[in-house]
Amino acid sequence: MTSKQTKRARAKTRLKNFYLKVRALIGSILILGLASAASALFFFVWLANKLLEGDTETFDEIIRDFAQEFAGETVTAVMNFVTVFGSTLFLSIVFLSIIIIFIRQKRNRAAVLLTTTMTGAIILNFVLKISFARARPVPFFETPLPDSYSFPSGHALFAACFYGALAWLLAARTTNRALQIGICSAAVLLILLIGLSRIYLGVHYPSDVIAGFSAAIVWVSTIILVDSIIKNSNNLNKLRP
């Protein structure tokens, strides 16, 4: 075997090994993504059934009463501030601003993914609210109630979809592990605080917020899963000899 043939053989071996590693990676992503989406979906279905049977009332009241043990002017002011970050108006403004930035940076894929995520969130929120038609609880602190049904929490659903998808897109732009963890941690913290604010202010039952988070996990996991399949499939097609 000549030196040239040896180099070709080694190159083919490396390419084959790399291809097998990528396939294993895709398999891991598929398994984790499907497991996450399936777990959240099953939990959401279980919670919805409990709601229809009226079995969440005790749980909701216990959590609502517990949240009010921390009531105070400072806490209420903070919760009123935090809840704005999950409002339709605020998210719409930030969403449009980020889409413009993505387009100017020619990050069309990111713009499409974020738009798809939020479009799906809007459809999910509308369909679920109409389907269950749950009345709002009596609010605390004379907080004005939105003119929509209670289940699921739109703030929780939209916040989890928007900040979750945005964190994923931003984290994918860096190889710095610490920065990735920081971005994802900040997103999770903000999402949880928004959900907590809806419970504390009394405009949603705790089960509404949990349902919103569950639906968001299903949807965002699906988006990430589909995008990973498409992206890795394209990469494999380029690598094949």
C-alpha cells in the first residue's frame, strides 16, 4: 500500500469514527428530548384530569395560604415588578426587538425558531384556556384580574417558552461552559419567579402555573428536538463521502 493510499484509509477511518460519534450524539439528544417531552406531557395530562375531577382544590388552597404567609409591602412590590416580565405587552416588545436583532445579524434560523416557539405558545394557551374554561381565583391585594380563563397560566407558559428558547439559542452561541450554565440558570430563575408572582398575587391557582410550565416544557423540548434532528442530519449529509 502506497503512502497516498494509507493516508486515504486513515482519513476514511477517522471520518467513519466521527460519523459514528455524531450518530451516538444524535441518539442521546433524541432520547433525552423525547424523555423530557414525554414526562412533561404525561404530567400535564394527569394534572388536567385532576383538575376536571376537582382534586386540585386542596393543593391549590394550601399553596395559596402558604404564599400569603410571606405577604408584605416589599414582597408585593417585588412580585408586581417581576410579573411584568411575563406580561403579553412586555414579552411582545422584547420578542420583536430580538427578532429584529437576529435578522440584522443574519441569524435567520434563530429568528424562525423563536417565532415558531412563541406562535405555538399562543396557540397552546388559547386552546387550553378555552378547553378547560376555569374561572380565576379571588385575587390578593386588589390585583386586577385579566379577562381570560385561569388554566393554564399564560404568564407561566409564555415566560417558560420565551426565556427558555432564548436561553437555548444564546447558550448555543458560546462554548464557554460557565457562561452557558449562567444563561440557563438566569432563565430558569426568572421563569420560576414569574410563576411564583402569579400565585402570590392570587391571580392564578398553583396548578395553573404548574400546567403552564408543563405545557411549555413539552413545546420547547419538541422545538429543540426537531431542530437538532434537522441540523445534525444536514451536517451528516455534508460529511458523507
